[in-house]
Amino acid sequence: MSQSQHHAISKNLQDVQARIAAAAQDCDRSSEEVTLLAVSKTKPASDVALAIDAGQLAFGENYVQEGVDKIAHFAGHQPPLVWHFIGPLQSNKSRLVAENFDWCHTIDRLKIAQRLNDQRPASLPPLQVLIQVNISDESSKSGITLAEVPALAAQICEMPRLQLRGLMAIPAPEPDNAQQLAVFKQMAAAFTQLQLSHPQVDTLSMGMTDDMPAAIAAGSTMVRIGTAIFGARDYSAATKS
Ligand SMILES: *Cc1c(COP(=O)(O)O)cnc(C)c1O
């Protein structure tokens, strides 16, 4: 591990925190309303360790086995790390998520919710879950429509081993800030609506490296940032699982 890489990740984290603070200030929000999730997919545990050294405790992973390996690597860390599963989830991988992660952002069908509820070990707190909404990306198979949210939310609330915390979205890439904002505002409206029937709902997960300010302006409470913290990803070396 080179000294320069060490400084890069910790400086990048500071820069991202400063950008979160600036974006929050621009819309009269407190930066404390926005949690930074460091997305470490495809990155080695040594990079995660550098981020932890810099004070980062919440991490997002997309690939089940890669995430489980990192969770095992850092098991017992104090203060505790919080691991969020943010990738597409196949049924045959749900047990690993239920047994290892703290959060799952990508609930988009009843069957997956039921499996996670059945498989969540009694020794752990309930799995914290978000419903993934397909807000604008017609090419993606992940996520449900806004119209389908209330029914799935009601079903999840019947499941004792899951705790519904809110909504998540990955909008289609869109270079224009005003267009990004318009899409994120639809999510924020749905989030406010969901809170009326489910007051415990407190998390709106949206905003990545290229659309973070618009997400915060619309009301995001959790931004998922990879590239701006860890640098560009090399997918050829990634464990796809
Ligand atoms: C990869 C990924 C991110 C991070 O994206 P960056 O553009 O690198 O910040 C956030 N959310 C999800 C669901 C991802 O898959």
C-alpha cells in the first residue's frame, strides 16, 4: 500500500463529506441528515481498511460473496461497521445476505422479502430494508413502480425479521442537473407519502458520484458513493457473484 493511496482515500472521503455539507447547505438542510455510504464493490479489503482508518463505518457492497468476505475480514471491529447490500439479489443468494448484512436496499418483490425474513437469524436484529423503485431506468429489470410500493410496504411490515426503513432508487444516468432533480423529487414525494402510513420510515437512499448534489437537494438521506472515494473500478478483477 503506497503512502499516496493512503492519503488519497482519506482525502477523497473528506472531499465527499465537504461536498455533502455544501449541497445540504445550498438547500437549507443539515449535513447530519445525510448518511454517507462508501461503496466498496470491486475494491480490496485494504482499501476498506484505509476508509475505516479515516473514520468511515458504513459500507455498501453489490456482490454477495465479495461482501460476505469483507464482512468476515472485519468481523468484531470496534466501533461496529454497518454493511449494506445494494446489488441485485437472486433468491439463491438471499440466505447469505440475511445472515451477514445489516441492511438490504434492493427489495423489489415479495418472494425475496419473505426469504430474507425466514432466513434472518434470531440472534441478529431485524434486517433493515429498503424497497427499490425503478423510477426512470426502463432498461433495468430491478425495482418496482411507485404504484406498487404501498402493497409491498404493507406486506414487509407484517414480517417480524425485517424492518422497513424506506426507499432506494438508481435513476438512469442523466447529465443534466435539472433533469436529475426532477426524477429525485418524484422519489422524495413517494417517500413522504410512505411516511404517512409507516411513520418509522426514515431513509431515502439515492445519489451516487455523478448525481449526489441533486439527490441531496431533493431530500436524500443516504448517498451511495463509490468512485469519488475509492477511484474508478476495474470490473475485470471483480468477484461476480
Ligand atoms: C456502484 C454503485 C454505487 C456507487 O456508484 P459511484 O458512481 O461509483 O459513486 C451506488 N449505488 C449502487 C446501487 C451501485 O451499484
